[in-house]
Amino acid sequence: MTRTGRKFEWSAAGVFAIGTLLLSGCAQPPASVNTVGPAERRAIPTPVADERLITDEVFAQAAVITGLIEGITPDGLRIVEAEVQNATRAHAPFKYRTAWFDERGLEVRAPTVVWRHVVLPPGAIRRVSAVAPTASAYDFRMEFYSDR
């Protein structure tokens, strides 16, 4: 090994990169999740009757969609939430997105309609949500797939 006379200097980018690598191990989802909430709920969600097309039965049994609700934001845009429960003893990584449609059934395209990544710990329940990109978004379709 040859040693040069140059002094080693830390750059801001180098410090950031090393810090990110060290902290990335701390960002792992928990092994399992216990939940608690009020016995008498005051919030009254508006449930949505849903229609499902299952193409991946194994994933559908692992990440169970237990409910679908909708509402309106203060800005007058539609918001939808799907409650998803991990029914396995392993982490369930998945991606989802929401396609929006106008009153004629045409897709409303927007840069905010992207795949979002979620990792559900064993037994965890989480709501995933989407807000309509415009006021003309009349209908929606949520899509999910396994990210294993």
C-alpha cells in the first residue's frame, strides 16, 4: 500500500452518502405491529361498494383489501382510501396507484398518478389514499400488485 502526502478531506456529498448508508439499516419496517384505537369511533366513513378483478390470488390473500371509503377534500376534490391488511406472518411489499376517469369514462391523466410503494408488516392494517387530480375526476379504479 502506497501512501501519498495528500490530506483526506470530507466533502458534504461524501458525508451525506455515508450517513444515508448508515441510516438505511434503521429504516426497516417493524417485525410486527400492534394497533389500538377508540372503542367507539366518532368518524363516520362513507363506504364504497367495490368490484374486484383478482389476477394474483396469492397476493390477494396476503394483502387483503378490507374496505374502501371516499370523501371530498376542502378543495372539492374526491379522495378515496382503501384499507389493506397484511394477513401473513411476513412483510407484504406492494405498489398501488389510482386511475381517475371523467363523467364520460375517459381517463384523466395527471403527473400525480404514479405507483406508490408500501411495505405492510405482519398483521398490520394501513389505509392507502389518493386524491383526484382535477375536479372533473368522476370515477376511479385502484390497482395493486405485489412488489416481492
